[in-house]
Amino acid sequence: MSQPGMLAALREIIRRDIVLALRRRSDVMTTVLFFIMVASLFPLGHRT
């Protein structure tokens, strides 16, 4: 069902996004640190 052209386009879009993200390393680190904080605090707020 997947066409080779569409797969190549998806690969290029992902590659472009990664290159753009790596140009702004501070934005990447902010996102990673936010994810770590949320992942570590979620169990504290999710008590049954």
C-alpha cells in the first residue's frame, strides 16, 4: 500500500526536521528536559 516515492519524501522530511532541530541545540535540550521532568513527576500526580 505504501509507494516508494511517498516513503522517500517522508524520509527527507524527517531528515530535514532533524537537521533543523540540531541547528538549535538549546531548543532540543529544553524539550528533552521538559519531557524528563514530566515523565518523572507524572507518577507522583497519578495516584489511585
